[in-house]
Amino acid sequence: MDDFSMDWDQEIQDMVDDLLLDALVLELCRLAAAQAPSSLARFPSECLPGLVDRCGDHLSQHAFGLQMWSRELAAPVRDSSPTSPG
């Protein structure tokens, strides 16, 4: 593998792991805001806005990264397609 190639399987798995962690934190925040009885959801109320903001920002960054990577992954497929112009 040269310096510019990526291990796409690992990159995608890392992103999935990050997204799952963010989703878990957001769900725990939702439970805490709803004052759910789960002991996992007992965050101090003053922490919730900061946690939600950080997870939302992180999810937005991942969404942008997924869009860029999907374009990069799709480019060779589009370029070699028999119906593509050129």
C-alpha cells in the first residue's frame, strides 16, 4: 500500500464505531432529558446541552466525511462504467 492509498475497510469501520458512540451518547442525553429511570442516563442537567452540541457537531463532521469518501469511492466505478461519457 503506498503513502496515498487508504485502508477503506478500517476507515469505514472507525467511522461506524464513532457514529455508534455518538448515537449512544445522544440517546443517553435524550433519556436524561426525559428523566428516564435508567442509571445510565443520570447526567447532571447542566451537562446535557454541551454533550448534545458536541455530539451533533461530531455527527455533522462524519456526515461530511462520508459524503466525501462516497464520492471518492464511486469515482473509479463511474469512470469505468460502460455508459459513462468519454
